[in-house]
Amino acid sequence: MKAASLPLDLSIADPTASVESIEAGLAGVGYIASRRIATALYMASHLQKPILVEGVAGVGKTELALSTAQLMGLPLIRLQCYEGLDETRALYEWKYGKQLLYTQILKDHLGPALGEAPDLASAMTRLEGVGDLFFSETFLEPRPLLQALRVEGGAVLLIDEIDKSDEAFEAFLLEMLSAFQISIPEIGVVRATTPPMVFLTSNNVRDLGDALKRRCLHLHIPLPDQRLEERIVAARVPEIDARLRVHLVTFVQNLRRLDLRKTPSISETVDWARALVLLHARTLDPSLVRETLSVLLKYEQDVVAADAMLGDLLGRPVEGSDGAG
Amino acid sequence: MAPAEPAHRVLEDFIRALRASEVRVSPAEAIDAHRALADVGFADRTLVKDALAVTLAKDAEEVTRFDACFETFFARREFTGCADGASAAPSASLEEIIVAGDRSALAEAMETAAGRAGAALIQLSTQRGLLTRRVLDEMGLRGLEARIASLRESEEPGDSALAESLTRGRADLFVQAKAFIERQAKLYASETGRRLRDQILATQAFTSVADEDVRSMEALVRRMAKRLAQRYARRRHRAKVGKLDVRHTIRRSLAHDGVPFDLAWKRETIERPQIVVVCDVSRSVAAAAQFLLLFLYSLKEVVERLDAFAFSDRLVCVDDLLDDETVDDAIILILERIGFRPTDYGRALEDLFAPHGARLDRHTTVIILGDGRSNHAEPRLDLMRRLSDQTRSIIWLNPEPVTYWGQGDSKMDAYARFCRVAKTCNTLKSLERIIEDVLRTYLPR
């Protein structure tokens, strides 16, 4: 899916040395970043702070984290948030089944081991040692957050759609985000050897707490203007004809000015470009657009509204190329 | 690598300007901003702007305000100039600056004088005159005036010409100082004024909102409904962490010969409020109706189980209108369809029961917005009693003060007996407080 592999000189030099190198590096892995996005990444890696990425769906929030991981050559660990997500899913869990299985199997060995003990007190002492065995690393199931802290050499941690989680979980994240450490009662404090690069994404389902926002850098990705979007399409769908690309981006930019229930974002534009390439389209003619409109628009009433305006949207000259956005 | 002292001060001023334009900046974020600046330097304006934006602005609206504030604040001064310290000799007097026609030195002097006069502490736009005067005084206006006077009296050749040019310089200085203070006011004072206005609006009676304030009032209503909804309309289940559901666990363990491999945890279901709102849009409450409908619309967008009805002589369900139309159209359509006619509470209650009686059960809270003035028609207290028996509770919000209840054709005192809460509600503040009470009683917190 990515356009090009990592250029050699970038993999040697530190890709986060300057804003320009980040911009170029991201372009190298197929992510066309605006200046502000690159600056945000630069600040995040230099101040060692998490980035909170906001923007409408499909604008490239998750993709940014994926591309950064690829750029920096780090493993990506992803935590998808949802309503009711709690520590056992996000941080760690004791492998209860395994613990139980072991005790069941070892039950027969327990008798002889304890049977040699002369009295109750010494049997207790022996049992205590066994008990500690059952709450050790062997029985610990690390979940994404713990994994991210323990990776040697750092990682990119993506906490996706944080706004879908509960307030309680958000509060629980605070320790992790500010100190890059986590307390596990049975084991102690786990501290990151190399702090991971953390991305949080939000679709604004609810407002996030101030405490969380304060600990993060904030990056809002708006819908791109004409030129940026053309570059993105060119990077993502390189096989598309240049004239068709300009035409289709102009169309989408015009479409965004309509009052729609769900405005098409970048991912829809890219999908549409791919669809047009598959259909061997050379130009945008109304019947083709009408047939493929469902790639761009996700609601029936939007499709109807756009259909009615189709002549206008297509007929409008490329005036959008200088002043769109 | 530590930036020069003046740069620190500029950043502090900028952060204060941000706070004044409602970008909340905490001390921790201010420290981040300083660190960010120390890292990127001051050479590249876009870089500085972007670096500060990601550290200081924390949501999309704040980013917009940040951009605007940045452009205004750094309209004249450049970071490089400030970092290098004063460009002109600070000892240059006002006269020398004017004679030399050195605009950047003049601006520099004005900046320094403004710092001494506390121009950045401006709170309200009414302080502009005073502050302009103070800045001019700090720049040495008195000295300049004395000098002009003495030059005019002197006989020396060239002195009168000098006096002329100084007078022109002084006029120019006035213009400059005024513009400077204008900008300061725009930076630091515009939002204070707006906030003050919002505060007043929130406590002003619906009936006395002036036409020009309606727009800002609407914005307030929307913000309020969103705030309420975010707090109360989201979660359905909450896992009771660490509480074992013994019954389920034992049942599941049967498959494993009684060994409880598969644990079940207790969950608690949070009851969503089911709300029925009945809104009076008749002539007597016409002024308030618009805001009540607006509030209803905003609430409808965020509370899932909300049925909305509007009535004057007859009652109709307005759910579809609120769902499908934009807010302005919805309000106009509702008012067109049934608004501004004489009220009949008895008929409205009949209409509520006839087709919608099934919807009213013991989980339902009924909120009635109206003045209880029934134009001497039969009030149908029997239906009101049935409503109160059948539903969880009735909350009546009346735009009229309590002393008017029961006066004239008002049946409010009679209706109030069946309500759990019957209150006067004619300001946004009270509306918010009451609705919040309703939503909160459903959620264990």
C-alpha cells in the first residue's frame, strides 16, 4: 500500500533531526504531511510528549501513526479504545486460566511436597513460595500499554479513538502519558526503558478532559486544500492520469462545499481515485461519476443531493485550484 | 541555548493575549512553549507559529483562535527584533526619533513605554483613552511639548521650522499611539467584553432579550445543551470492576467439572433518561418559545430518548421536524404550524394522551415548558393527575414569576400540585440548572 520504501540516506540519519527531514521522510513512506503536522511530530520527539491528533474521520490520523512507525523503523503497538475498555484489556491481565490449569495439574504433586513438612507452620512457609510463583511474569499477559513500555529501543504506541473510552480510563492513562511508567500492584512500577512515541486519536465523540489535553501536544488535521490533496492522491495512487487527478480533486473540493451529512475526507478521495483507475477512466463524465458516487458519499440523502448538483459540480471550472480550502 | 530575556517576556505577553482570546493556557503548557521555542529558535516565523500552536492550542476551535491571535500579536514585532534586544539606542529622546524619522525606533520606544504604562493589562475597551494618554506621557510627550513651545518663542533661524516638523511629528505620534492601543485592546480586551456580555445574557429573562442579542443567545443555548449532553448521554453499562457474579460463574463452571475457568463479572446498567418535553408555543409565551424550542432542538440532538411535542390550541409531535430540518427552519415551521394561537391546556393534555399515552410510563420524565395560562378553558386537572400517576415525574418550567401563578387565567397553581418540580425558569442559567437536575437523578455518580 505504501508508495516507496525508505530511502537509504534517511534510514541512516536521524529522521527527526529537523522539521524538513520529517516532512521528507514521511513523504518517503507515502504520507504527505503539511508543515504543521511535521512540526508537531518534531516537537513530540524532542519534548517527549504524546500527540493528541484530532480531525474528522478519514483525514489520516491513524495513518500518521503507522507512517511514523515506518519512518522511524519502530514497531507499532495499537490500542483500540471502546466503551467499557478497562485496565485488564489495556495494560495487563493475569492468565487466570493458565494459573488454574497449573494448580489443577500440580495438585497431585502438592501433597507429597507438603507432606514432608513436619508441621502446619512449615507447610505454610513452603506454600507461600509457591504462591509467589503463580503471580510472576510467566502468568502475566501484557496488553498494549505494558508492551509499549517494555519494548527495547522504543516503539510507536497508537491509542486509537480515545474519545470512545470512559473518563475513568482516561484518568488511568495520565500516569502512563506523563511519566511513561505504570504501577502493577503485584510486581511494582514498570518504567519505560525508551519512552515510546505516543499518538492518541480522537473523533470528538466527547470532549476530552483538560488533564489529558494538558499532557499532550495537540494536532488538528483539517481537510486538505486542493494542492495538498493532489499531492496526497499522487502519492497514494501514482498510476492515475495527472489531468484526471486535478479534475477529481477539484470535484471533491467542490463537493465539500455542499451541505452534506458526511463530507468526503481524504480516504474517500483516495478510494475514489483507485476505483477510477480500476475502471480505466480517462475523464470524469457524469454517468461515470453517478455510478461511482457511492464511494465518496456514505448516505443516500447525500448521494441524492450531490446527484442533483452534478452538472454544477462537474461544470465548474478549475477555479478551485488556487482558492480552494 | 536559553533565549534572550526579551523573548521570554514577549512569549509571556503572547500567552496572556491567548488567554484573553479564550485559549486556555496552563502554566505547564507555558513551560512547554518556552521549551519548544528554545528548541526551534526564532528565525522561521511559520515554524515558531506551528511549534507554539501544537503546544498551546488544544482543540480545533482553539487552533482557529490561536492563529488569529498570533497574526494580530506579531503583526508588527518580529521575533528576531525582540530576541536581539532594542535595535535603536534606548537613550534616544522622542525629539531625536522624530527628527530622524526612525519609525522602527519610534515603535520600539512605544513598546517600552507601553510596558511601563501597563497597556497590556487593558481589560475593557473603555480604558483606551486613558491608556493612550499614559503611553504618550511615558514616551516623554510633556518634554516634547515644552520643547516645541520654547522653539516657537526663540528667535534663532531654523527653530520655527524645527518646531513645525516636531508638531507634525507629534500629530503623527497621536495617531500611532491610538492605533497601538487599539491593537492592544483587540488583543487583550475584546474577549473580556464578550464574556461579560455572555454572562449577562445567561441571566437575562428570555422575554427581554434584544433582537441584536438573539444570535449570541442562540450560541449560548447550543453550548449549554452540548455540555449537558456530554455529561449525561453516553454510557450504558459500567463494569463493576472486581465484583464477581457468583451465579453466572458457577453455572459456567459446570462444563469444567465445577472448576471455575470462566469467570463472569457483574455489570451495572445505567438507565438512560426517557424524556417527554411538551413546549407551549402560544402567543403568551411567544418571546420565550423561540429559545425553548432552540434548547429542545439542541437537546434532541444529543439525548437519544427524547420525544418533543409543541402545542398552542392543539398538540403535535415535533420529533420529525427537529430531526430532519435545520434548527432555524424547524423553529419557523413549528411556529408556523401551531404557534401564536390561544392556548388550551386541557385540549393539549387530551392530545397528549390520545395517541401517545402508551409512551408515558414509569420511566418517563415529562418536562412541560409553558405559562399555564389556559384562556379560561377547561384545565382538565383529571388528565394532569393521570399523567402524574402514570409517569415518573412531571417538571414544569414556567417563564412567569411565582407571584403571577393563579392570577387571571393562569391555572399554574392548580397544575403545580401534580409536579415534582414547578419552577420559574426565564433565564438560560435556570434552564440549565433544572435540566441538569433531571438528567443527574438518573445517573448514579
